Amino acid sequence: MIAATPLSCTDDLTHVRWLARRVLARTLAGVVEHVPAPLVLGELVTRSAAARDYAVWWARHPERGGAFEVRTRGLRLLPDAIVLRLLFALGYDGLVYERGERIVGHLFFQRHGATLHAFSTAVDETTAVAGASVVMMLDFVAYAAAQPWVTRVRVGRAGNNTTRRLRDRVRPHADALGWRVADDGWIDFQR
């Protein structure tokens, strides 16, 4: 079993890349090193106007009909600074990927007690290579595993292809990691 080290928002998140290196060793190894290291959005917005603008744009332009769009409809009527504060207070956050001063991708998630649920992933197609989103999802799972308060995590919903593909990539490594990967996509960290 691999022991995860707790990470705060200010830690160097290059350490979460271990899972992508392990899981994608044969299939997408070249992509793993091409994707920049993630940064925690909640920390980045305190020092970067570009990150604040990016987060606000995505908060105001959610996927139509998605759970986030429905749950946050009223928030979009509020000023930008209040929208971000409320989203963070409601447990929303994300991993973002910068190249230079530009954000080139994200994976947004929400905390629900001791679980994290990723619900939005985007990659700037002009700078990305095929498979970048897979690396980002694995970074998210590794980030969650390193948080001592997180007991389980999922990307997407049980029936979608993204959730199934991630589940199928992680499952062969589950026993060695001491994790349980359920058919519905939830990954339980045995604490």
C-alpha cells in the first residue's frame, strides 16, 4: 500500500503525478510529462487575476442542464467576487493547469463531507496533447488520496464514458494501492 502525504494548497502538487505515471506507464507515458503540474484553484485565485477571471468565466458558463448549472443558477446573478467566495464556501474548488501565465486546463470538484466529486474537466485544445484530460483526472484522484479527510472520490457520474474509462484504468492498481474501485466509479481509500 502506498502512503499518501497530505497536501495543502501551497504544497508543490507535482507530487500528485505519481498516479498518472503508474497507471499510464505503457499507454500514455509521453503525455504524462507534457501536462503541467496542477495548482489548487482556491489558493491561486488569491494571487492571480487570470485565475479569478478564469474561475468566474466557468462559473457563469456552466454546461447546460448539468447539476452545477442547476444548483448555482442564483449565484450567477451576484458580483464576481461574491460568486467565488460562495462557491468556495459551498465546497467547490479545482485543480488548474498553467502554462506560463495562462490557464490551459482544469478539473473542478466539490467536497461533500469526506468525499470529492469531480464534475468538470476542460483542456485548451490549442496547447494540449491527446490524453491530457486523463492525466488531469489521475492527478485529481492522487490529490484526493493525499488528503487525510477524504475517504472516497469520483470523476463524473456512474453512467458516463469518462467515469468508466477512469475506473477501468485505476482498477488494476487498486489492490496494490489499498483502494476499492466500485462499478459506479467511486474510488474508496482504505484509511
